Amino acid sequence: MKTDPLALTLKLLKGFGTLRTRKMFGGTYIYCDDLFIATIHDGLLYLKANASTADEFIRRGLRQFSYPRDGEIATLQYYEAPAEFFSDPLATRKWVELALKAAKQDAARKTRTK
């Protein structure tokens, strides 16, 4: 029996904050305390990153989320979760904290510019 990536992800995120999901653009978007921290597309989990956290994902060689748009490939600041995210609670915490950090920083930046 194949594991449901959304159910597994929500189970792993339990305890980090209030979780909600929203289906859009062919994927499922995951919010923690109303911060957009992750998305699942084609069965793969991608975690939020930004300028201060993306290097950690890049160093690991984790794939950036991309999709076709107007005949080109667009990318977003979300990177595939590493395998240990799903099997090691310490790794789960590390990567969730990075995603939350990026989401909080980006939300604060948006608030300042308004």
C-alpha cells in the first residue's frame, strides 16, 4: 500500500503549529500558523526557502520546485524535502524550522513594505 504524502507530512508537522491545507494549481499547499511553509506536487514535498535559508537546500543538492509557464520553466523558492525528513525526527525538526524561518522572514518583509 502506497503512503499518502499529505497524510504523512501532516503527521510529521503535528506540534509545530496550527496546520491547514489548500488545494491550488494542481498541488496541495500547507500552512502552519497561516504561514505558507510547504507544497506537495506530484507526490513530492517541497519546503519553503528564501535568501537566508536556500543555501542549506542547495548544498544538499535538493531540487527546486519548478513548473512550465508561458513556454518556459518557472521556479519558486521551495525545495524538495530530503529523505531523512520522513524518517528522522531531528531532521524533520531542522527542515521544518528552516521553512518556518523563511516564511516568517518573508511575511515580516511584506508587512514592512505595506
